[in-house]
Amino acid sequence: MKMSRIFTKTLRDAPKDETAKNGALLTRAGFIHKEMAGVYDYLPLGLIVIEKIKNVIREELNKLGCEEVLMSALQNPEPWEKTGRFDDQEVDIWFKTALSSGGELGLAPTHEEPMVNMLKSYISSYKDLPVYVYQFQTKFRNELRAKSGIMRGREFLMKDLYSFHTSEEDLDKFYAQVEQAYACIFKRLGLGDSTFETFASGGIFSKYSHEYQTFLPVGEDTVYYNPDKSLVFNKEVFTDEVLDEFKAVREDFRETNAAEVGNIFKLKFKYTEPLGLKFADENNESKTIYMGCYGIGVSRVMGVIAEKYADDKGLVWPEEVAPFKYHLVAIGESGTKVADDLYSEFADKILYDDRASARPGEKFADADLIGLPYRIVISDKTLTEDSVEVTDRRTGETRMVKTIDLKGLFL
């Protein structure tokens, strides 16, 4: 990707209505474009980040034997009416649209009902179970107040996984496997040191659910954690009764803000029972299927990473999710010739600032703003020493690498 060819441009200032740091920096750096409150476009660099986050999640889920699908965003009201969740009094975040032929459809805020309804066509026997199905899907939620950049939107990208089991024991077993997978996912995404499994309300069908909360000053949630962070509670369950259950002392806990990036939930029969998803067991007796659900906010994770790592110069991407590993800057005629040759060989790993009209200071500022892990400067000056300059974006440390060793960085 060459900066002379990208249709997007870096901006000196963020839009006046973009107050969140992640939204401001991602917009200025050319990763996203704001359509309206809570609705964003993902531009070429931003889309690469989204796809890299998805690939990390996909790899870890596929190790568990999960199968990927893509379901429709438009929703038939019928299955939702059976669970009572198409009623605006029960779920007040629906976007709904009238059909010209009469009736209305909804835009999915989540996919429990359609997933269960679909699997009725494919599951009939205990031999068909367990089943683990996930998707990356755009969700729509009519939030009263969309804020915090891409960390809370009316249209956003989610990974939602649903599991189906013959027994509660099997559900518990898979649930534990997902817990381990989530720990790996957030570690690979660069959030492992600040994201913790958090006890939250389980609603009417389980005592607790688990959220994955990233400690973040601008997070919208309040959580409480003990010294080694082995116990973290959402404010909603931080009661004396719960503390007694965990043999914990209130004075041992500290309060902090956090951003929810994922959750896992044992739904049991919450949706399978009203929608009639059953299986015949070994004795040919009809039984209701157990269900779990497991979400990760993909676009929200991107915003959280931007918030967590950004400094006063711009974004700072962890290597696993950075759109490219290297930001190549060419200065001078000789520097440009060497940079051109390097780019032609390793284009998939390089964002190349080949702009002839941009001054060196402008190129360096844009490299800091975009935030790739390493900046390589090839100039007439460095070439007089038969070297190039390599700067670590995270630490700011610069070292000289001999041109003869340059290709070794990419291998």
C-alpha cells in the first residue's frame, strides 16, 4: 500500500463532534470515517485492522471445533415474538422497518432467536450434538446515546458464538474451553495484561455471567478488583452477599473504570424451549437442548486498543493487529530508489510513504499518527553510511541497520 495512492488523507484536526480519543485518532489517521453519531465506515487501513482482529478470534475458535456462518441482518419477527423479544417494551433498542407489502422486519441486535430457529432444520438426535456455530456480523442497536467513538455504536461488528448441548455438564465443559480461548484471544490482541474475566449478573437463568472487562479510564463500566485481580466484579453484583459467597472482604477491593469487550453466558433453555429446539436422546425421548452464547465486540476491541496504546503523537498498534508491520519512509532520490526496490519485494508487510511532495517532517508526523510498529527511514543521508534507520513506535528507540541486512527484517 502506497500513501501516494491511498484515497484517504491524514487530518491535522479531528472533527469537532468527535470527542473520544479513539474516534478522533482513528479518523485523523484515516482508519475510519464518521457517517453520523454511532455509525462509522472502515477505510482501507481500518478494514485491515478489523480483519486481523477477526482472524485472531477465528483461529482460536476453530481450534475448539467451531463452525463459521454468516446470517442475515434482516429479521423475521416470528421467532422473536415467541420469546417476547420483538416487543419494544421488552427490548427497546430495535431498528425496525415497514415492508411495502405490509408488516415489518427488524435489524438484528443479536442472533439467539434466528440461530435457534435455523438449527431446528438440522438437529434432531443426540448424534447431531454438540454444535458450536459462530459468525462475524454487523449488529444494529438503537442506543439512546451513541458515544465513545467506535466503542459504542448504533451499528457495530460483533463475533457471536452459540453452542448447543445434550446436557448441562457438556455445556459447562465447553464454557470452560471458551474461557481459555478468550484468554488467548485477548492476549494475542495486546489486551491480555488489562482484560479480566469479571463476574456479572446472570439474569433469570444463571447466577452469574462472565464479562471480559478491559481496565480503561474512559470505560463506561465500574468494576471492583482484588490485589492480584483474581476476583473482579461488575458493580451490579458487588454486594455483601456475593462477597460472602466468595469469602472476600470489601476492603480488599479497588474500584476502576473498564470497557466491556466480550461476554459469555450459560443460557440453558432460555431460547431453545420457547422455540422448540429439541433432540431425541438414546432412549428416543424428546428433550430440550442446552445453549450457551459467547460474544466479542470486534469493532469495540479496535477502539479499546486505540484508546489503550495511543500516546500524544498518535496511535500505537500491537504487532498482531497492525495493518502493516513497517512504515517505510523514503527521502531523497537515492533513498527512493532503494525504498522502491524493498517495497516491490515485501509489499504485503509495508505501508510505503512514497509521496514526493511531502516533506520529511510531515512524513514522520504521519508515521507517528498512523502508529505502525516500526518506521524504516531510507534517505540519501543514511545510505552514505550504507544503513537505514529503524525506529520502534512503542519505545521510540532508533537503531541503524546495514542495508545488506535490511531484507532480514522481513524474513
